[in-house]
Amino acid sequence: MGAESRVRVCRRDELASGTVRTASLTRGAFGEPRSALVVLDEDGEVRAYVNRCKHLPIPLDGGSGDFWDDSRTHLLCGTHGARYRISDGYCTSGPCEGSSLDRLVVIEVGGVIFVRDPGR
């Protein structure tokens, strides 16, 4: 399939509002594990991002599985509090304010959600 491939995330009916689904991606350039996070935005659209804060190259949830701020309206980096909009991954507050999470292409086939793994 070349440098890019599809990674299965979940069935569409398993992705409810307020939940985050993750899927493993290929390892990064230095061998570090990487994952995708997939959510529904305020309009019910599927959004996917690389699970890596823009401030430091660490997963937003730090492995805890907790991605939300207290209001459950923004994705939150549990390490230093950066808050990201669900709709576009834009950081609204925190040390990386003004930058955005790396967006992934979402593909839906037969009710199953995939993301395109960009490779390294």
C-alpha cells in the first residue's frame, strides 16, 4: 500500500458524542508509538487527529484514556493543560496556543471508520 495506509478505528455506531476512539498508527521517525484519536464534533462530523500535543511530542491523554477538559467541550493535554477545539484541533489556550493538532483523513466505508496513516 505504500507509505500511506488505512487503519480501522471503529464502527460509526460505536462513536458516540463525548467519546474518543483511538487506533495505533505506524511508529514515528524515532520509533516512538503513535496513535490516532477520533471524535464527533458539535455537528456530528467525524474528526481525527494524531494523538500528540503540539507543545511536547507526547500523547494528549498520557496513556490514561482521558482526553477531555472538565466541560467536555475541548480535547485537553493532561500534561500541561493545552485545550484543543474538537472541530479543527486548534489550541485555544495553553503553551501551544495558536497551533493545531495534526489532522488525519477520515474514510468511512460500509459504516466503518478508518483513518489514513500518513506513515513517518
